[in-house]
Amino acid sequence: GAVVSQHPSWVICKSGTSVKIECRSLDFQATTMFWYRQFPKQSLMLMATSNEGSKATYEQGVEKDKFLINHASLTLSTLTVTSAHPEDSSFYICSANRDRGRNEQYFGPGTRLTVT
Amino acid sequence: GENVEQHPSTLSVQEGDSAVIKCTYSDSASNYFPWYKQELGKGPQLIIDIRSNVGEKKDQRIAVTLNKTAKHFSLHITETQPEDSAVYFCAASIGTSYDKVIFGPGTSLSVIP
């Protein structure tokens, strides 16, 4: 159990366009999901915490108008990178918390975004 | 906020030897300490975790120890195999479902056959 999927696994887009990434918990309900980005040979940096039915909480320095997060159901959160630029190229990873009160996060396989 | 440091950044061991990765954290309120293994191009995989009411936890070849007084915790891998080669991240969290997990910078482990 505790499987998290992401779609797409990789995407290439042109500068100025928007890209949506989906994160789904396949066999459990997740009231909280998290979005991270990871640059090559670096650690995971938390971008935002997404709670079902409420607004996401963004980390300092992350532009909420650029990285739109929607958590419309207990099994789906989406991250939309708006007006993407080459510097937004990165590996985006989501995670989901399965058990309320126990912060065990299960990670998706990641989405490789390349902006040309 | 929480800050997690991790050493070494790279580690090479011969197959069959042990590998040890050490982490320190800054927030004394942290009480959940997971370890993740990340292979190239994939998401992190939880391999073991420990909570602050426990000093040591073992799962086959993997063990984690926690010293709350010193605010450090370690990952021990025994009888290493080539498939253990990956990047390992330690992390710390206050440990509710709404609290974030803060990652260390990672250790790239290479197991030489």
C-alpha cells in the first residue's frame, strides 16, 4: 500500500507556457500532500503544503502566483507552473501523508520539467 | 526553523563492508526521523524511520540510531551490496500530518563490487 503516482513523468514545454503536474494517492486518502523541487545533485526543497479543500501553504521564497496548487480531492493534488521559464526546469516531486497524526510521507516518482 | 546537516556527502565502500551516514538536527521539538533512498531519476523511497521515543531500530541490514540529547541520528547499512548504491537523505519532522519534513543535503553512496 501507500502508492503515489505522478503524471506526466516528464514534460518539455516552451518558455511562457503553463504546465500542470498531477499527483495521486492510488490506494489511500491523503488529507495533506507536499510539493518539492529538486535540482541536479541537490536535496529536495519543499515548495508548499497542500491540504484538501483549503489553500496551499507556500514556503518562503516560493511564488504562489507562479506555482498554483490545487488539492480538490483526497486523492489528487495538482501543481501548475505558470508562464514557465528555463530556470523553472527541475525535477518536481510530490508526497502524500497517509496516516493522520503520523507524518510518514510517501513520495511519487517525480516529474522532469524542461523549459526551452 | 529546522536545519538538518548530513555527513559525508559522498561515501565509497567495498561490497560487504558497512556504511554509516550521520545527521544532526537543530529543532529539539523534532520527533520523527525518516531516511530515504533515491535512485537516479526516481522519487525518494522511505527505507526506515525512527521516532523520538526509541533509541534504535533495525530492519534486516539497515539500522538507525537516535541520540536526542545530542540531536543526532545515524543510518547503518551492513553487508553492503551494489544495489545499495544511491543517494540517501536523512530528514527530520515535528511529526504531525501537517508538519513538513526537512531534508538533509544527501549522501551519495557507491558500493564497489
